[in-house]
Amino acid sequence: MDNGEHYKKLEHMYSHAKCNEYYNPILTISDGTAELAIEIQDKFFHSGGATHGSVYFKALDDSAFFAVSSIVKDVFVLTVSFNIYLLRPISWGKMRANGKVVFSSGTLFMAESIIFDSEGHEIARGSGSFSKSKTKLSPKVGYK
């Protein structure tokens, strides 16, 4: 299987995950990178009128996770740990998270992600470690 087909199958797997119905994210994957866009909606707001940190975490983790997944073609990847830094609030427009792999070994991977708002301001960043699972990539997990 070529890389393009692998990326499309990962994007399909992501877009059909039940947990994404609430956020309606758009994911684009390439070699060692992934971009995730989420249109900000007021249903994401905390009582201070800005997007809750859980949405930031989702965008950071998902973009880093799929950056790693782009280079792992046999099994599902797992997030082992993830650190985030929330820099600015966001209450309108789109958040765009850009994830990239910064280290890989046989079973351990590290990736970073940065979120930008619609005006190009950095609003959050994060980094995580990921490992291979024993779950094979197959139609059973939506990889088709």
C-alpha cells in the first residue's frame, strides 16, 4: 500500500469515530504530519465565554497522534502521555492544530503540535509520547 492510501484510510477512520460527531473536525494527514481544523462553536464555551481547554487538548492530541500514525502502517497507536500549554483564549473562527513527529524508534514516538487561531496567532502547544498497540489496522477499527 502506498502512503497516500494509508493517509486516506486513517482520515476515514478518524472522520467516522463517534467521538468526533460533537466537534466536526477536519483532518488532513501527510508524511509525519497532520493538520486538524475545528470550527469554534459556542457549545464549546466555558462560563467565561471562551473555548474550554478540553477542545484544545483534543486538537493537540489528535493532530500529534495522527502525525505518528502516518508513519505506523500496521497497528493502532496509543497516546502514552501528553503535556499542553494554553496560551490564548479562542471564541470565534477556526482553530488549526499542526502536529509533527519529532522522534521515532521501533516502538516509541514523540510528536509536537501547535494550534493557531484564524488570525495566525499561536494559542496553544503540546507534546506527547506515543507507542504501538497490539490492535491491527483493519476495517474493524474503521481503517478502510
